[in-house]
Amino acid sequence: MIQNVLDGVLTGAVISLGAIGLTMVMHMLRFANFAYAELLAIGAYAALVFDKVLAALAPVLASAFKPLTLSASLALATLLAMAITGASAVLLDWLIFRRIRAKADALSMVFASFGVALIVRNAITLAFGHDAKLFSKDIAFATVLSTDPLILVKADQVFVLIAALALMAAFHIVLTRTAFGFALRAVAENPNLAQVAGVRLSTMIVSVWLIGGAFSAAAGVFYTLTNHLSPALGHNFLLPVFAATIVGGIGSVYGAVLGGFLVGVASALSLAVLPSGYVPAMPFLIILAVLLLRPHGLFGEDQA
Amino acid sequence: MSGVVSYLVFFATMAAILAIVVLGLNLQWGYTGLFNGGVAAFFGAGAYVTMLLGGRPEPGQFGGFLLPFPVAIAGGILFAGLLAWFFGALTLKLRHDYLAIATFGVAVALESVARNAEWLTGGAKGLRGFPRPLEASIADNFLYGLFFLALVLAVLAAVYVGLERLVRSPYGRALRAIREDEEAARSLGKNPVRLRLQSFVIGSMIMGAAGGLYVAFYAFIGPQDLAPILTFQVWAMLIVGGAGNNRGAVLGAFLIWAAWTASGFALATFAPQAMQLYTGPIQYILIGSVIVGMLLWRPQGILPERIGQGRR
């Protein structure tokens, strides 16, 4: 049971990071982006490639920081992957979503995002194969920190939780302390009024994609650090990040963070009572519960 | 020669079943502007319930009530409708994309039930053994294939005519009115939420009917029949044919199904051995590209919607 909660908190941190960007995109561009979770997969695979390249260029980087299995090359690769994934999110918007936004309604964007998700996921399959990958085989033998033999906590997992919380805290400071953060919140609140006040909407859209892409890449890497990576990563996280967004209320960054942890812990706890085959459906039950009890989420104010 | 003909019969039957699904989606998306992200779920719900009601009993397996086919498929249609009503009522009052998310979730949830609830759905191996309608009285396999194709085409024609009458009636104009301008429609006394819910339920029942025909055609249903790719294929069929045009919907179904079958055949024949594992992803990329490409360059489809001109 305690193990379930711990696992859930970890998955929750990953879901939260994914949901932060999604809630901003859904709120600002007014469409449910079914291609969004593929950014997690893009990030994780990009880190995999950069890690291999960096380790080959400078073998000194490849040794792990004990007791973590994380190496310097992977840490650098993660930063590169965050940049690349942010850039791919901007590129996808520029190539596809921007053009559809210009001439059609929001639901056509939802529709297009379905197509984009299908293309990205299967392009990844073609490039990297169906089989599951790992950053480091050592994770299976990684040091266990706890003294209780029934509870398994690896150093990497603690690191993942701390790093995810640090990213969220940094974003909180940006949102509340900088002019850029104010502009971002203004656009989310009222795009027209923000433009009148001199905020450039197109710049803000690019920034939201960049931030969302970077956070998703981090989420993808953090998940893969302690789990297997397969092309289904994006598909598997799609419903959880949507659930986190809806629980928190569309447009609420803090709601998305809380929602992510809630969905992660609830899914992990459900493992205690349900066969594991039903876990993919758990986020859906959470969405249902929210729609029945509080349709606009915990902190949401979005109307139809 | 007879091999080619019986293959064509087989192909046309499957394409016609899918055309019925596309017609259901066209009512939802084309005429009412509702995004159904879980087409496979409503198709699958109809299929599984038809199988449970009309299938043969198996030891240790719920269902197999051997009800006559019309009763069984009516049960399937009803269940698909109930499912649509429940989720539609929950989401149609909210932001328009909530329906997309909820229906996508229904599809994920139903797929995991189909995979795991072995007592009910047979789990991963699915359910097989379905007494096909009038199977006993038509002994010849080829003749039976022809008869079944005729049956499916008759249902397709009935759905097509029914929908054409519906969308050309004042009711159909009201649906289009709420799609185009909800406020204006409301000011004329139309209830957008109720009209949307009705359109969503009717469309989903049509998908359920197609699922029932599918079960009778294959005498089998398994979780892979509920896979998300079905939803993508049906969407591609509608956008290629032309959303808001029932003739376009049927045309798109036959075109895309032909392209899908042909590309699968070509990849299986010509792709090198090492690539055979990856023919699926290549086909999926093609479907995704068709969807995105059509939205970018010809969102109205091959046969665009015709508004206000010509009653036929």
C-alpha cells in the first residue's frame, strides 16, 4: 500500500509536468490537443540519442553519479532534449496547427491533433523499433535506499521527484515574479485585453509551446529513467495528462500539478484492488467523477 | 476468377459496414459539429452486445443466449445508444472538446474491459461462434456471401435514406443551425444541448448497428476490433469523402478502405522481409497524413456539403 502511494507520487510528478503545458495550450489555443502527449515520447527518444552521442564523444561523461544511474551525458542530453522537444512543438504548431487555426474552428484542430499524434507515434516506431529501451541497464541493480525490505525506493526515483518539483518551483517563480510571467498569465486570462496592453500574442503562443515541450521532454526522460521506453509512451500518458488537466481545471497551472499527483496516486492505489489490465482506464474514471461532481475542475473557470 | 469475385464480395461487405459507421459519424460531426473521439467504442459496444445476445453458449462464459439476429442486433444498437446518452449528457453542456476527451476515454476503458473481463468478453482471445442469419437455408458459401452483402447494402441504403430525410427536414436544419451559430439557434427557441444529445445518440446507434453486422459477418469479435486505429480510419473516410455530405461519406468509406487494403497488400508483397514488422506503422502514418493533409488543403472533402440548393 505504501509502495503504491510512493509509485503513484512518482508517476504523478511525471503526469504533472506533462499536464502543465497541456493546460496552458488547451486554455490559450482553445483546443484539446491529442498530439500533446507525443511530446513526452519525442523528449525521451531525443535524450536517448543525445546520451549515446555524448557518451561516444566524451566517454568521461558516461559514468554514473553514484548512487544514481544518471550520468553526466544523460543529464546534458536531457537539457538538449528539452530544447529539441520545445522546438518540435513550435515546429508542429507552425507547420500544421497555425494554418488550421487561421481558417477553421477549434474542433478541426482537435481533429488535426489526432492525425499528428498518429504520424509522430508511428514515425518514432519506424525510427527506433517496437522494442522497449532503457537509458541504463544498471537501473535493475540500482541501490535501494529504504531499510524496509517491502518498500523499494531507488535513488533515481528520489532524484526524479526532486528534479520535477524543482522545475515546477522554477516555473512558479517565473509566473509570479517576472514580466514574462505576468504577460503569460494575462494572455491566459483575457487574450484581447492582454494584446491591448502590449503583449504580443504570437510570441506568447511560441513561448507556451516551448515551455510545454521542454516540460514534456523532462517528464518523458524522468519516466524513462526508472521505466522502459517504448513508442507507446505518448499514447499511455495521453489520458492521464488529460485527466490531470480536467481535474485541475483547464487553464490552471497549479490545478494541473495537483491533478497530476492525484491521478498518479489514484491509479497506483487502484492497482491494489483491480487487476493491472484495468489501470489504463483509471484516469477515465477520474475524468468521469470530475465531470459529475465539478465539471470545471478544482480551479477552473472555463465555460463552454 | 471466382476467387476474385468472392474477394470483391468480401471487400464490398466490409466497406459497406464501415460506410454505415461513417454515416453515423457524419450525422455527429458533419451535420452537428460533435467530435466523437471513440468511434471504435460505439462500434465495439454494438458488436460485443450483439455477440453476447445472439452468440452460441460456451462453457464458463457469460452470454451466448442464441437470440434471433434481429433481437440481438437491436440489443447492440440500444446499448451503444445508452452509452452515448450517458456520456453525451455528461459532457455536451461543457466546452466542446470535453466530448472528444470523454469519448476517447470511453474507447480506452472499453478496450481494457474487452481485454481483461474474460468471463464477459473472452479477454484477449475474444468471442467466436455466431449463428449467422439464415445460414442454414443457404448452403453454398459463395451464395451466402452474396446474400450477406445484399443484407448489409440494404441496411446501408436504409440508413442513408433515413439520414437524408432527417437532415433535409426542419430537424436537420436545426442541427446545422446550432452547429453554425448556437446563440442564434437558441434565440429561435431551439435547445442546443438537447438537439446535440439526440444527434450524438442517433449517430452512435448507427455505429452500434454496424458493429452488430460486423459480428454477424466475421462470427468473431476481439479487443483488436476496438483498437483506436478504427476511429482514425473512419475519420479519414469522412474527411476524404466530405463531412456534411452523406454521399461523400459512403464514397470516402469505399475509397479509404480500398486504399487501406491495397496498401496493406502492396506492403506485404513488396516490402523486404526485415520491414514486415513495420508495415502497420507505415499504414498508420499514411492514415494520419491523409487526415492532416485533407484538413490543410481540402477540408471540405471530395464531395463538399451542399447547403440550401436542390432538393433531390
